[in-house]
Amino acid sequence: MSAVFESVTHGAGSAPAATPAPASAQDRPRRSERLANQGYRIGARPRGRAFLLAVLPPLLGLALLVLVWQIISVKNSTFPSPLVTWQEAVRLFADPFYSKGPNDQGIGWNILASLKRVAVGFGLAAAVGIPLGFMIGRFKFLAGMFNPVISLLKPVSPLAWLPIGLLVFKAADPAAIWSIFICSIWPMIINTAIGVQRVPQDYMNVARVLNLSEWKIFTKILLPSVLPYMLTGVRLSIGTAWLVIVAAEMLTGGVGIGFWVWDEWNNLNVPHIIIAIVTIGVVGLLLEQALVALAKAFTYEDTGA
């Protein structure tokens, strides 16, 4: 009777769901491999898309530039085509460090001469501008004294400073370094001063309560907080310095990438001028990217949710 009751009750109700048989030991690795492969395919799509978005736009931009260049060369027979310029660049960079006299040297020597002037002028600007920016940001009296001077001199064109350098130093090299110095100092002063002024006042109040010395305030509070701003000013200044040296060397002569461009123009060697333009851009880009990487290394971002 009980057996009949059990059969009736099971038959009257819905059939219970079948419980899947446990996977055998041989099926488990296969299933994990399928899941892993499926996850790899899903993860590979976003990575591949990100790679294309990172690489494809710059390539298209360069291709468009070369296309416009080719069209200009077809319309104007005196303008060299990309292929002609490339062949001349290969020949030129095959021996970039030849020397046949003071006015006939390879492009490598000219780049090194320009970089040397930039290093000296930029280094002097950093040695003066960064401490001055700290003092302007720290003391209101100095800020009130120097702000009008900075506002007056910062917009002056770089080449306007070159005759002053020639008048004072009586030589081309110091005049070019002077132009770099006076034009690259302003971003470092301004960004460093802004960084000091944006230090939270609570930090300074704590330093006052603890009776910290000015040196302790500088090393323990100001410098760590101001470093990202300071490096941003340094990055902007290196671009200005490289821009100024090319223009200054065109006027002062000697050895340098700017003088090399002007000399090639006098020789009507247009392919060399285009090669110099690309070289100037590449060197400037490398200098700026190196300082961008340095700035990122010392910039701390909030990654919290």
C-alpha cells in the first residue's frame, strides 16, 4: 500500500529535476581548458581593439602628411618628393659625423653642438628659475616684487633678446645661450611658484605648530608637493629652449642645426632643409617625452574608487 501511495504521489506531482552526473576526472581538465580559451578570446578582443586605436590613428596621420607632401611635390617641381628626400636622408645619415672643416661638418656634429648650447642655457635657467619660483611662491613680498617683471618680460620674442646678448657678451655662443636662458626660465619660475602656493595651508599650520625650520619646511613639505608642478615647468622650458636655439643659430652662425638649415638654404638644398626640419622635430619630441616620463614618475594620482 505504501509503495502504491508513493507511486501515485510521484506521478501526480511534477517530475523532479534530473541531477547531472558529476564530471569525471577526464572531463574536468577539458572543461577548464574550454573556459580558459573562451576567456582568452573575450579578453583578446578589447586588447586588440585598444592596440588598433593606439597605432592606427598616428599611422593614418603620417600617411596623410606624406600624401599632402607628395601632392605638393607634384604641383611644384622645385619641391622634393618624399622618396627623393628619403634617399637623401639615407645618404646623409650614413656618415653623420664627418668633418671637413669648421663650416663643413656632418649633421650629427651640428645636433650635438645645438644640444650642448641647450644644456648650458637650460641648466642655468633651472638653477636660477626653480629656487626663485620657490621664493616667489613662499613669500608674498617677493611675489609682489617679481610678478610685474615676469609679466612684462615673459611675452618678449626670443629673437629680441639675441641682440642684447651679442652686445653684452661680444660672441655668438654666449649670446645664443643667453637667449635660451632668458626664454626658458619663465615656465619654471611660474609653475614652481604656483605649486608652492597650492600647498595646503594645513601643512604649513602644522609646520608652524611644530616650529620647523625653513629648511625642514622646504625638504619635508614644499619639495614633495611642488615636484609635479616643477617638472611640468621643466618640460615646457625644454621645448622653448630647443625652439630658441634653432632660431638663434640661424642668425649667429657657427656649428649647429639652426646654422646648418640656413647654410643649406643658401646652397638651395631643399631636401636637406626638410631633413633638418624632421630631425629638429624628432629631437624635440624625444627631449619632451623624456621629461614627461620623468614627471609621471614623480606624479602621484589618486587611484581609489
